[in-house]
Amino acid sequence: MMPSLCIAQLNFVVGDMPGNAQKIIAAARTAHAAGAQLLLTPELAICGYAAEDLFLRPAFLDACDDAVKTVARETAGLQGLAIVLGHPQKCRPDAPAFSTCHNVASVLRHGRIEQTYIKRELPNYQVFDERRYFVPGSAPCVVEVGGLRVGLLICEDAWYATPAREAAAAGAQLLAVLNASPFHLGKSAEREQIMRQRVAETGLPLVYAHLVGGQDEVVFEGRSFALQADGSVAARAPGFKENLLFMQVQQAQAAIKIDATVAPLASPEADLWDALVLGVRDYVGKNGFPGAVLGLSGGIDSALVLAIAVDALGADKVRAVMMPSPYTADISWLDARDMAARLGVRYDEIPIVAQFEAFKAALAPLFAGLHEDTTEENLQARIRGTLLMALSNKFGTLVLTTGNKSELATGYCTLYGDMAGGFAVIKDVAKTRVFALARWRNANDPYGSGASPIPERIITRPPSAELRPDQKDQDSLPPYEVLDAIVERYMENDESIESIIAAGFARADVELVTRLLKLNEYKRLQAPVGIRVTRRAFGKDWRYPITNRFRA
């Protein structure tokens, strides 16, 4: 009789080793009661992913060791259950300098560690810095559970052929992969396709245990899965939520077959929405904020952020503040009021006309003889930022900024103004996708917060910062369809200026966008952390010097 397996797709908190250990212990007890003989946890489950320079602190590693011992001790009585636990493990004293530990998967059974597998392939690209912290392993590890030989791999190991092949050569009948693989659009399908390559190369079925939850700028979407030996999907957990995914392994003649439920994949818009909601919920919740506050302008970006925040936190924990200036159109505050009422959030209006005039009066002697320009525009944004930060200080709520990726790329945002805040919800969402996502949310109500939360006029009116009379975004920027395509090619895909022009884009547009992107590096390095949803986001993915004369 082949064993029953369970994947613990759980949401851990980085550094909360006692809390994470208790989650794993609870999952183990549930899995054992349901008859499972093997429980798989995600990569580095005991400490959360990614703990970054905490891995360099001996006390942190000691706390991880204590938590592993707690899991072993508290599950010792679960007869017949083996737990594959992801955690960091201290290196020997003679390990290479600057690296303090291994990234491992230990097999816990009967209250002790029976075997330990050390991750072999250490990613050092995109958001990953694993070579800074870990020493790689070099040997396969196969564990026997209920007559089934399971070959262990950790995340990046499965993106290369050699570790899986060596596990198969060591006698594995099934590959089990522990993972913490950050989300970006299309990543779920991409993972399954890469794992099909490992299955095809080895002829072995594969189970993939994945993390779920938000951690600073990254989100893990879960969707743990299993593949049959022919590459077909045998199991899949739901995305963006905790889940214990059970599967029965059976032997049909010489073949191993997995029997389980398969949750469907979602549309790109649904995935993007769920990722943004989960990112906000976990950043606010894990950092202990009582709620969130944002400036609601009557424009599309703040409207989208408000809808995300309510789906993430609930209307009672979200506050919207409209701060009209002399250039705010009547339809802006009317639409802001309308949207706040639709979602049932607390809504306040603080006109900034008096403050704006006071600033101009104070500066008038110094600005004598000079025309108004972006200086006065930025004053309005900075007044608003100051008011929002005052509310944050007084009530402890987190200020959500509302700038999108297109604005951050081109610097169409004000340092210490609309960039002031604690969390940038849509900093990796391009303007064209902002509109698409707003339309999607109006047609869908995935969290039961209310249908059509965004007034149609907010979506259809031309975008404007409303910082001068009759201002439109396209007064100084190419159409967003053009701008976003250039940013994607240049920033996300590393295409050169000449290749983008050769693809049919006007030279003037390409030169403008790439010049603005380079000039505004100093702003982005001072921007709040925000949610990564593309292959390359401004943040850990994008590390360019401010002082730099190179243009690609």
C-alpha cells in the first residue's frame, strides 16, 4: 500500500519561529489524523522566506534550531508520519567565509531528524541573494516512506536537470520539491511547465510544495501541485490561500500514480487582484498596523488602491481622505464621495487651498519675478503627503501610496508628496493595466466587498494630476499604451533603445521615456516598498546607480 501525502501550503511570518513551528505542528496533527504518512512543508518554513541578513546572525540560527527541535518533540507521537521540514542549518566551523548556513530539508520522524538534504542550486538573480547566505550541497537525498522512495529537492534544484536525475539514479520513485518561489504574472503555469521537463527527463512523478503569503515586496501564491509521470496535472491547491493538499499515491503495475483534486488556474486579472490583496493584507497584518489610510483624488489610481485595500482589510479598517486644491475639478470630489460611499469606508475632506496659499506667500519674496511651474504643482502634492502622514502618526494607520509603475518609471510623481507613505500598492502595475484591472474589479466581486465599486467616470475620464488648470497626463507623456510598451521592453526585458525603435516605436518617444527612466533613479530609491507582480519590478529586481552616464 503506497502512502498518503499532504502538502502544508501555509502562510508563515519571517522571524516568528515559535509561531511558524506551531503552524507546522498543527498541520502535522491534522495530516496524521487524516491518515497521511508524509507531510511536506515549503522551503525554509521554520523561519519564513526570505529572512535576508537575519541568516547572518548566530542568534537567529539558534532560534531556528530550537524551533526545529520543538517540531520534532511535539510530533514524536504521530506514529507513521514523516515530516519534511524546510529550515536553515548552521554550517561547520570550516565552511567558506561570509556564508553561515545551509538551506535544508530535514526528515523528522519519531521525534528526531533522520536525514537532511542540502539545497544545491542557489539562485542569485531577480529578488534572490542566496549565495550571500548559504553554502550549497552536492549530494542527493532519498527517503523511504510507506514503501515509497522519495527524492528531495529544494526550489531552484528543480529548475536544473542534474539534481533530479541524481535523485532518480539514487533510487527515487517520486520527486518532492520544497519551494518558496515569488509570484509574478504567469508564474504558476511557468512553474508547472518547468517541472514537466524534470518529469520527462526522469520518468518520475513530482509533487511541489509551495509557500503562500506576502513578505514585504514579494507575494507567494501557493498553488502547490503534483504531476503524474506523463506530465499531466494530478493535483493542485487553490491559489493565494492556506491549504492542506492531500493526495494518495498508488502503484499501478510498474507505474506510480497520484490521485487528488485539481483546483483550476485563474485569469491573469484574477491572479493580479489576489496578489495585490494578499500583499496588502499581509503587510498590514504582519507588521501590526490597525488599518490603512490613503488620499482619494477622484482619479483611477487612488480608486484602484482603495478597492484593493477594502478587499484586503475590510471597509472598517480603511480611511479615505480627499484633499481638493484650487485645480481639483468638481467631478473629482463628487466621484471620490461616490466611491467612498459604495465601499462604506470612512471618508474625510480636507481642502488644501489655505495651506497652498500660505506656502506661496511664504516663498513669494524668494520667487519674485519667476513664473509658476512644477514647483507650485509639487507644493500641493507635498501638502497632501504631510496631512496623510499626520493622520498616520496620530492613529497608527499605514499610508498607502497610489502611484503606478508608469509614473515611477518616468518620475511623474512627487518626492515627499504622492510618494510619501509606507506601502506602494500598485508600484509594479503599469497604467494600462490599472485601467484593465479597474474594469475587471467592477465586473467581479471576489471578496464580497461590493459590486462595481469604481464609478464609471473615474475609468473613462482622461487621467490628470490636477495640479494646474486643464492638466492632462498626456500633455507631457506619450500615450500610456506606447509608454508602457517601451517601459516593458527597456526595463523588464533589457531591450536596447535601437531595438525598440526598430520594433516600430517613434524615436522621440523611446528617447523621452528612457531618458526619464534614467533621470528618476534617485526618486525610486526613496520610494516605499511595494508589491512585485511582474518579472522585473523597481526594487530588488532593479539595482541601478543614480550617478550613471550609460544609456543602453
